[in-house]
Amino acid sequence: MKRSNIRRFLKLSKLFSKPHPWHGIDIGENTPDVVKVFIEIVPGDTMKYELDKDSGYLKVDRPQRFSNICPMPYGFVPQTLCDELVGKYCMQKTGRKDIEGDQDPLDICVITERNIPHGNIILDAIPVGGFRMIDGEEADDKIIAVMKGDASFGGMKDIQDVPNHIVERLSHYFLTYKQRPFSDEKREVEITHIYNRKEAKEVISRSVNDYNKRFNIDKKELFELIGSGLE
């Protein structure tokens, strides 16, 4: 069966089934300048929600600690993975050794003036910078973006355009949000750099390549199975 026909079949099948947020939502043709974002949590959520990788549904990860509430809509970029290339870039920029990607899709926080009442939605965002965050020995980058078309923030082009108080609030959140209530566990989390749009685009591109390296084999097998079944 022709590959184009297989792709047509997969596209039509989405009309009758829910695409997996990580694997089934296209990142967008203009990546890394504009990316599709799947929102997991929004300001006001008192629970930390995250994607269940197997089912594709949101699950409760943990209650947010005390008054530590996400200041902006937060989620991940579909069809990305923080693995070898993202880890190497972190080592290159920090001079550290033995840093690996955290094996999750790339995290992203979206700045907008509008109230988004709940997660489990997708939107288009324009990356403007990011935090080079290290959790233990893992690269856990946080891309900072603005929602495309946002009246107040949509015109920002780089991290230097973002008001300082927003950067500070986001930084504080990411440095403390993994603390668990009623636990003496201390997480070694740090932000080594706040980087610009150029570096954010490099991290995104590397995470896309990490994803393709990991999952292209599975995609090829899927195409072969569909092709043999539909012949």
C-alpha cells in the first residue's frame, strides 16, 4: 500500500478516535518558530496534573504544595522528547558531565493575558526563551512562550521583552513545584541559565530529533502493519 494512502488512513481514523496528546497531535509546520502546545495545568489548579503516557489522559500527579500555584498555562510540546541531544546541549552550555534528558516531552509555559479555565486543550505558541533547569542529573528545560495572537504579550519576540516580575514568578514556581507536602525529601533542582529565543529554538529542534530517533521505528512498524492489513 502506498505511504500516502497509509497517511490518509491515519488522518481519517482520527475522526473516529481521540489522538494521543503526545504522539497524535502534530507539532506544526512552522516549528520551532511556532509550536503546538498541549496544556496540562492552568493558574488556579490546586492539583498538579500531567499526561499519563500510556492512556493519553490527564492524571493527578500530586497536590500543589501550599500556595505554590502555576502562574501561567503549562504543558508540553507534542512529538518532542528530552533525551540524548537535549542532554548533550545542556552539558555543552553548563560544562557539566553525565547529564541526560528526563525522558519526557519538552515542557513549555505559555504567557497570555487571557484566562484559560482548564487544561486538556491545545493552542499555538511562539517561543521567546527558556529556563535551563537541571533536576538531579537530568535536563528538564522549560520553554517560555507567548500565545499566538495574544493582545498584550503576542508581540514579544525574545525573553528580554518579558516583564521581570513574570520571569521571577515562573522561576520561583519551577524551583519549588516539585516539593511534596509532608515530605522531607529534598530535590536538587536548579536553573542554571535563562536563555533567549535562539537557544529555545535549538532545544525544541533537538527535542524533535530526539523524539524522531526514539519513535520513528514504532511509526515504521505501524505503517507496515496498516499496509499489510489493508492490502
